[in-house]
Amino acid sequence: MEDKSIGLVETKYFTFAPAPDELVLASGQKIGPVTLAYETYGKLNQKKDNAILILHALSGDAHAAGFHQKDQKAGWWDMMIGPGKAFDTDRYFIICSNVLGGCKGSTGPSSLNPATGKPYGLDFPIITILDMANAQKKLIDSFGIKKLLSAAGGSMGGMQVLQWFASFPDMLASAIPIATTLKHSPQQIAFDEVSRQAIMADPDWNKGNYYGKSKPERGLAVARMMGHITYMSDKSMEEKFSRRMKSKDYSFTFKTDFEVEGYLRYKGDSFVKRFDPNSYLYITKAMDYFDLSEGRLASGTGSDGTRFMVIAFKSDWLYPLYQSREIVNQLKYRQVGVTYCEIPSTYGHDAFLLEVDEQTHLIKHFLTSVCSGKENEK
Amino acid sequence: MEDKSIGLVETKYFTFAPAPDELVLASGQKIGPVTLAYETYGKLNQKKDNAILILHALSGDAHAAGFHQKDQKAGWWDMMIGPGKAFDTDRYFIICSNVLGGCKGSTGPSSLNPATGKPYGLDFPIITILDMANAQKKLIDSFGIKKLLSAAGGSMGGMQVLQWFASFPDMLASAIPIATTLKHSPQQIAFDEVSRQAIMADPDWNKGNYYGKSKPERGLAVARMMGHITYMSDKSMEEKFSRRMKSKDYSFTFKTDFEVEGYLRYKGDSFVKRFDPNSYLYITKAMDYFDLSEGRLASGTGSDGTRFMVIAFKSDWLYPLYQSREIVNQLKYRQVGVTYCEIPSTYGHDAFLLEVDEQTHLIKHFLTSVCSGKENEK
């Protein structure tokens, strides 16, 4: 397999403004102007039929691949996007945008509220996965793209893939939801709720009004630490940490004894530097509200033969296999073409970021087959 | 099955004091005087060979059965302890003590430090499961009991059972560890560490020095909420809550939308009224340090035929089956007699508190068999 980076990239911004170009939200509220931060890799062909929309998870952003100037850190799915990679930038035009409600350049609770000139905070309206998709749709429209070759993403990214299909089936030649679900179970809602409570319990949260003051870092760090437990499997934690200690013997204090404790503290502390606590609240809420069960995934009749590849990971206990199987069942029931792949990974939910070889193999062939299917139609 | 309560009970206190009757801890530190709160049910027979020690879990206490005056709430294992019940008070003398480090009458971080006349706070020494067992041993000795008919408990209670066997094998005719482990996995340590971080992140925690001031209730509530997720199974949460909502539609706020959110908030809020946050830190640390793997469970040769019944629950993902099987393997390797029971419950880790019928059946017969085995020896 090749391992070439797309190289230097930069984030761009798409704003739909001025009013009346507002976004009407699922809640009935309106918001505008809305900006989406996005990145593109590869070239849009003349027919504009080689575009793939990449959707990110809870803490992701528009920077999916390549490098920013003066930044060593590659995009969050760099191993999957680039020349010769799963999402081959020599063939496809890749678009990834930061979600509505995010904090990496898209309009979210940390953005300035045009009505007050101050950050929205909790005046930001509650948003849903549908609202995220509706905003992305405007971005895709702005390129003059009538139909995406594919939409792909893991976890909340997968929810957006499903929402795109539910809302705009004619705009998807194919769809790749990974490690995701039609709806959060009470356990998934519970984990989200505890992370929200951890943030809101921090006095620095101050009912969301902390911009320009000290932000609720401790609460957000606790939320993120808990998140990381759910992203790994019991087995992958055993393999990575076991009961190895930082020093030779127990400290007999509340300092870090075990490596796993140090890992979580590091992950919590580094996350607070790059993420807005209010965005964490809004985005987890959007995930909890998401519900395309009971026929809502494929209620329309307009699907022009969208082909699905659903990917799940055996050790993923946060988004268990039965949830992916339910997606497959719903698609089959509506006679939508679907390939289902269970990858025997031990990485848990994180596998969608880590199982590069398996996913590359599957996605590369799937996309090639989708392209040749389109050729045959002509 | 009968359903008679033991009725009114009261908590008693056992103190080993004055010095030099101190407890030497695993850390090398000493502590004294030490008080253990305890309750007893049934009668100790003349031979003093019908005593069963019940060991409680993280948030339990000495009040295992019956009712306190002016309190409607039964003890935490009332369904299992009483006339005709699994631990039959018509036949056995039941003892349950609050652990060292606890906050329900036993010496712990909220107790007065005799050296300062103020609550210990973080001056309380780090304690281990071994220290808990050593303190309990003094209580058992005070009754003149040479050998317990059994020691039984779930979760951290099970760890204490195992520790009792490792430390005092000659003092146990039988042992019943339930839903427990020889050692915490990194995932279990991780959950404990996040709950500790949640407490310590609360500014009211004030490095453990909050007695007489406002206590870190928000941090403790978050810790407890997370705990409750791990005590239930995905399936039991689905059965209990599914995605049912408190009101007819989404609130589009951060108020409680789903019943599961309301349940967790209630559980968190009610817990802070009855538990000391520092005790939570100390007790979870004791659980994380506990490690009787690598032959340490049954290293001694003095076991006078202790018989084990190990109970585990199929849906318990916090203390998974493989951990109970490892206990069984270690016992078999040392030729200790062991019966292993996997109960097909959907309740998750909470099953040791909820699966009354199955456990009653198993434990009642096991104890009868232990008694008749003793008779036969004569």
C-alpha cells in the first residue's frame, strides 16, 4: 500500500449570508449567517461526479488529511485520505467540513452572535444531525455538485451519512456509515449525559458564559477521560496498559500509579486546549436526539440506487454490532443495496480511526465498484 | 420462598484502642484507634461455628439487613439475609461491618484524627483491601470466633472474601465471592480514576479539606452517575428506559429529555447526601491496588479445606465472566474445592443485588452442604 500524504492543505470557509439565507433548524429556530469551515483534497472533475463527503465524529474537524503549515500533526483520517489511499485523492475530490455547532471554524456556541456581538454561549440554538446535514448540503450545492460519489464517516460521522441518505437520497451514489447507529441507546445517552453533567458541574462553566474568562477545563477533561474509556475495548486497554505502573511501586497517594491513569489524564488535559466545552454539550445532544429508526432511514422512494457499505468492529462496545446490523436490516427491508463488513478488530470504537488496512481494502474496492457501476449505467 | 424480614436492627461499634492496638497498614503506616461499625443478625451458637461474614461493595455499609428505627429503607442485602432466606438467620449468625476507610461509622477520612482533633481528610492513610480484612479480623476475633462458616460478598465485597482466604485460610470453612475479580483490569482502574478526577475537579473538594464547609457534591454526583452506567447492562438499560422521554417531545434545551438522564441525575443527587467524597477516593484506590493474581490468592498451604462457590453474571461487563473464571482456575490449580455458577442475568453488575431467587437457591444449598460436610468430618 502506498503511504503518500496529500501534503500541505488549508482550511477554507463557506458562509451562507446575508439573510434571508438562514438555516431553519429542526427545533424551528433560525440561525444565520452560518459559516462552515471545510477542506478539500484532490480535484473535482468536469462532470462533478467524483466528490466524496467525509463526515467527522464528535471531536473531529474539517482537517481530515494532510498538514497545515507549521503543524506536525496530520489530519484525523490522514491514513485513509491521500494519493493511493482508501479515499484516493488521485481519483476523487474529497470534502470535509466542521459540523454546525463545532468549534473549529464552523458556526457554533463559541461564535459571535450577530444579534449581540458576543459569543452565543447557551443562546446558540440546540442543533440536530439533520441541521448539520442541511448546512453541509449548502456547502455541497455551492460547488455545483448534483450527486456525491459517496459520503463516509465513523461514529457521529456515520450518523451524518445516514442522515444524508434519509434527507437527500438522490444526492448519494453511495454511502459508507462506519461504527454507528440509527439511534443512541439509553447507555449511549447516559455516557453523553454524564459528560454534559461533568462540564456543567464545573463552576467555570457559568451557564455557558465563560468566553474571555477561564473555561471549564476540569469538567471537560473529566468528560473526555470518560469518553476515552468508551472508545477503547477492555482488551485493547489490557494490551496497551495492563496494570503497568508509572513507578516501581504503589505511591500510596492519589497521584498517578497506573499507566492507564496517566494516559487518561494526558488525554483529558490535551483535549481541553483544543475544544470548546459548549460545543461538547451541543454536539452530544445532537447525537442523543438523532433517531432514524422505525423506517425513517429510508422512508423516501426517491433513492436512485444508492449503494451502501456498512462497516462495524467486533470489539466496539460503545456502538455495538447489533446497531450496525439494524442499519443493514432497515436498508434491506427497503431494498437498498448494502454490503455489510464486520472487522475483527480489538481496538473498540477507536477502530474506525486505527484499522487502516482493512478499511482501505474494503473502501477502495467498494468505491471502484460504485464508479464502474455508474459507467455501466451509461 | 419465605419473605420475612429480620425486623428492627441496630448498628454497633467495635473499637480497638487504645494504642498500641494500632493497625499496621499495607503502606507501612499505622492507624489507631480504629472503629468498625457493624451489625449482626441471628444468634451465634455455643460452638461459635455458625458465623457468616458479609462484606459490602464500594458504597455499602454495615446495614445489610432489617430496618433501623424510623427508617423505611431495608438493608442493602435484605432480600438475601433473614429468616428462611439465603443467609438464614434462623440458622446462622450474620456479621456485616462497614469497611475501614468508609463513612458509615467506621474509621475513615471523615473521622476525627486523634493527632489533630480534626477530620483526617487527606491525612488519612491510603488503605488496601488487606487492611480492610485485617481490621475485620479483629472484629471477628472479638466474638471469640475461630472459624467462619462462610464469608460472602459481591464486587468489592468479593475482593474482601478473596483477601480473607489469602490471609486467613484456616478461618474460613467456605467462601462465596460474587461478581468480582482477582485484580482490576485497566478498564476498571480507568473508571475509578475518572470518578476520582470528577471529585477532585470539584473546587469544593479543596484537597480533601471540606468538612464543615460545602462538600464537593457536584463532583461526587458525576462520579456516581458514571458508576451507575457501569452497574447496568446495555440490555437492562434498554429494558428499563429505552429512549422514553420525560415529556412528549425534545426540550431543545439541556434539561432532562430522556428518562435515563433523569434516573442518573436522581441517583447522583441522592448519593451525595449519604456518602463522603473522600471515602469514595480511598475505597476506589483500595480496589485498584488489590491484586491477588499470580498465585497470591492461594499461596499458603494452611487451607483446611475451604470450599468455594464463585458466582458471576453473564451480562456483567464491569466484572466480566473471564475474571470469575480466573478465580476458579487459580483455586483449582491449588486444589481448592470450588463450584462455579454463571447466572444468565440481564441486570449487569447490579445482578448481585437483584438476582435474589437464583442466588438464594445456590447459596442456601451450598451453605447446607458446607454444614453437613463439617458434620461428616466429626
